[in-house]
Amino acid sequence: MNLVMATPRSFETEQDWRWQAVVQRDAAADGAFVYAVLTTGVYCRPSCPSRTAKRENVSFHHTPAEAEAAGYRPCKRCRPDLVTSGAPVVALIEQVCRIIEQADKPLGLTELADRVGLSPSYLHHRFKAVTGLTPRGYARAHQARRVREALADPSRDVTEAIHGAGFSSSGRFYENADAMLGMTPTAYKRGGQNAAIRFAVGDCSLGAVLVACSERGVCAILLGDDPGTLVDNLQDQFPGAELDAGGSDFEDWVAQVVGLIDDPSVGIELPLDIRGTAFQQRVWQALREIPVGVTASYTEVAERIGSPTAVRAVARACAANPLAVAIPCHRVVRQDGGISGYRWGVERKRVLLDREIDA
């Protein structure tokens, strides 16, 4: 008998589609969800060859992590904990991304779902699992990228850049401008001109350290071997900003950062000016929740932020971290516990982790 996979939109509810996929042992649905059986305490992938359980004993979960959090253990026959997102689902999500990027104005969840033949709730959950963002969050991030690119174009004024990025009004954009740009649109267009950044470069046990702050808090902690290179890096991060050497009051801030590097257990009480995309912000917040002396894999971080398939995106967010030690991306390691991938050098990462273990 030939079985043809039906899309979620073909059924009255998403639950109906999932149950049908389980009954048909549909491999095309693997990675889209897992199902758990109350009477056995086990969760499976849709294509599991085990005997079909009674419908009243079955519950559905978006990810293996969600099923395990509910108290279920993975099936030893189908190993649902090793399943990644199914190719058909990923292809649909990629299609939705292109639709969002090509739209002249933000599209609602229902309209997006209609275009690809999915239910709104299913699209919302799968989109977040694959990309790490909701469709709305992805659209906002894309708008922010478009407006930054438009503001960098010398031939376009601020108003034209705002409307060209898809904002229906200047007022709506200005409500979110600070989070998107970290400064006014006019200042951003001028390369951060007139944005005051105080900084100081000092020595620490890991080499040179640069600490910079805006009016909102510490916006950069950079590590390296050459102080001049660190200053160049800061200038690249804030082109056109007015960089000023911090005064005597700023020395206390630098001392706190140096103290944190030498003894991670002391913590840091300084205000932080954390700028990044919505996804980066979620990753960085998860990193700050990892205790001193504890490590987590990129996969574990992805699961903690509710995006278990966004492992590579998590790694990129770690690499883009502008606040060394304060946002402890050094506590993220490979799945096998190996140390790799640190913006300021693997050896510095190793030293920081050794100190935390001994702290």
C-alpha cells in the first residue's frame, strides 16, 4: 500500500495531522514532532515501527527535549533523540524566510501559513525550532538589517531609509530605533558620529584588555595581545563614534573586569549595554545563566532557548559576543566536552575554564 504524506493544513487540527502521521508511520514527519505514550513512559518519532498505542494514551511534543522535560525517555528502537528536523519541514521554513524577506510590508502569521499550506500554530512552532526566532521576530530582524543597510547608503536620507525598509511610519520605527541601532538613526547614518564611547586599555593575566562603555553601560570587553589592535577593533565596532579615554572614575570599571578575569567567582555588578539581534540576545542571556565552573554544549544552549536545531546559529552568536567574560561564551564547549571556537583564542578559553573549576 502506498502512503502519501498529508500536510498539516489538510486536517481540521494540527493534532489530527500528527496522529495520522503516527498511524501511517510517516518518515516524512520525523523531526517535525515526537509523540509520547503515557502507559510506557517512552517517546518516539512518527515512523517508529513499534505497535501503535491507543490515541488516548498519546501526547505530542515539538522536540525531544520537551518530551524529556515532561518525564518521558527516548525509545530504544527508533532513537527519536537523534532525529534532526525533517528535510521537507526545513525546506518549507526556508521558503517562509524568503517570503518574509521579499515582502514589501510585514506579513501576519496566518497569511504566511496560508502561502505554504500549514496551520499557523504549526508554522509558528516549527519556524522557531529551525531558525531560533518566531516569524515575527525574524521579520523584525530582517527589517533592522534592511534599515541599517539603507542608512549606510549616502544617497538616501533617513526618512527614505525608514520607509524603504518596510516601516509603515517613522513613528513606529523610532519606537524601536534604540534597540535596533543603539543610537539615533541620524547618528547611525553618520557612522555613529557624536555617540560618546569611553574606553581604557589595561593589562590582565590574559594579555591586554579593553573596556568600553556608552551612556547605557559597558558595551565592549575585548581581549588580545596588542592594545593598538584592540582599539582598532573598537573603532570598527563603533565607526564614527567619539572615542574618549576614560577618567579616574572609569578605572574602577576596568578593575572590576580584570578582577572577574582573575577570579570568575566574584561576578560583575556593572551595567551592560548589550546590542545584538533578537536571537543573539536570547543566546547571550542563556550564557549568563550558566553557573561558574559549569559548561554547556552548543546543542544544550540551543535547547535551552527553545531552538534545538539552531546549533550553528548559537555558535555564530557566541562568536559575535562583544563582552568577553561578562557574557561567558567561554563556558560553551563541543558536544564531547572539547574546547574550541573562542573569539579571543582557544588558549584563553582553556585558562578561563581552569580558573572557574578551581574557584
